[in-house]
Amino acid sequence: MSLKLILTRHAKSDWANPVLDDHDRPLNGRGRAAARLVGAWLAERDHLPGLALCSSAARTRETLAILAAALPEPPRQRILRELYLASADEMLALLRRHGRGETVLMLGHNPGTGVMARMLASAPPDDTEFVRYPTAYTTVFGFEADSWAEVDWGQGLVAGHAAPRDLDT
């Protein structure tokens, strides 16, 4: 069986309220627009998740809501506090534990999300932004595995990647 992981960093958040806890920061206007672009990009390429594993932070949940609205059918959602600021190793463990179905979307934060992308890729894409993994950056990985428990570092074939600024044409 082939498995597909869509790994997305949350879209750009709003820093206007300096007393707001980091966990509670929403998206700004640019972030909402980027989430729409990424959702449309996924839908156009038929990268349709059946399950979304999402950090409990407001900005990741809002990114997911906007992105999912662009898909023909929204994925089932699993909001995980453990994904908030998780390391790459923690993220892989959560994917192995909670991943269900053939296509999973995982929404998290940097540095964990960017590090996870680099560690999963069997060959990184020729894109300098892949290393930086800016807000709303998305990579689609394919795995030749029967279950998410079998997925490991260096096994992901990059099937697509995008930064919102490249999608805004």
C-alpha cells in the first residue's frame, strides 16, 4: 500500500496583541489568504487527506479550517496538544500512533515541521524555501508502507511542495 503525508506549517499568525499567549494567536489576513491558496493547491492536485492531525494552537486550527474549506470533502480532524511546538521526533511518533488511512495531513510549527520534512525526504526538492519551511509551506510525501507505524526517516518521496507566495499568481 502507498501512504501519503501532507506536511504543512501553520499560516502566518497575528502578533498585534502583545499580551496574547503564543498558543492563542490567530492568523493575520496574509495567513488566511495563504491557507486558502494551499487548500486550493491540494485540491487541484488531488492531494486529499482523509485525516488531519493538527496542533491545538489557534493558528494551526484556523489554518486547517480555511485549508479544509477548499477541499471537496473536509478531512476528519484530530486536534493534538502534543503537536504544539513538537520536535520532529515527537511529530513522527504522533504520526505513527494516530495516523489512519492512506492520506494524512499534519499541521504543526517550526522548527519541528521543517526538521521533520528534511528528515523524511529521501531526496529534498530543489527549493531553498524547503530548508527554511516558511509559514504555510507544504510538502507532500509518498511512502511505500502498509501502515504509518512503518514510516521512518529518509523514506519519503517528495510528490509536491509549495510556498504560498509561489501560488499567488
